[in-house]
Amino acid sequence: MPRILAIDYGAKRTGIAVTDELQLIASGLTTVDTPKLFTFLTDYFKKEKVIGVVVGEPKQMNGLPSESAGMIEKFVADFAVQFPEIEIIRIDERFTSKLAFNAMLTGGLKKKQRQDKGLIDEISATILLQDYLSQKK
């Protein structure tokens, strides 16, 4: 069965998570410098069969798009052109960064590790993907 990927897109860094082949469990994959994201994705898709990509929809508390929405919409449009065979799945990403930080605290990571913004992005992508898998059931 093909995998599902999640992307926590950011201006500088992008967190990436992926499911197992049975699409049951989300795991952090890596963090990529955003300018290198399409190169990374092209290489990854050559090695692994991916059927869909979950991308968060950044919203404010009132449900309106956040200030980063335009940047993410551009990424989604570019992704659709470059990888038309891969489904793009959009889900609300409110609180994922906060949940990621709390997961790091609960997991007992030291302060220096919790300051690793790349790790927060990767965990955020994992939470986004696990949320999608839970909704899909």
C-alpha cells in the first residue's frame, strides 16, 4: 500500500512526516530547508510510492486564514503542477506547533532539544498526519 506524507510548510524550514505502508502510524521523517523542498520530494517520490500529501491549512482562532496562508497556497499550487498524480489533502493545522512543543515537554526532551525549531516542525507534521489518519477511520 502506498504511503501518505504530511508537510508542515514554513518559510525557512519544512517538517515532513510519513505513514507506514499500511497507513496506520505517522512518524517524523525529517526537516528540510524550504528552498530545497521540491528537490527532496522529487527524490523521495522516486524511492517511495506516495498516494497523498497532507498539507495544513493555517487558520486563526476565528477560522479565517492566517497570514501564512498565501505562502502555503502558492506551495500547494506549485506542488499540484509538479506532482499532479499525488492527491493533496488539506486539514486545519491550528495548534500543531503548540502540541508539538507540549509533546517535547511531555517526552522529557531537554531545553536545548526543545529549542530545535526543525524538530518542532517535524513533530508538527507528524501530529498533522496522525490527525488525518484519525479522521479517516
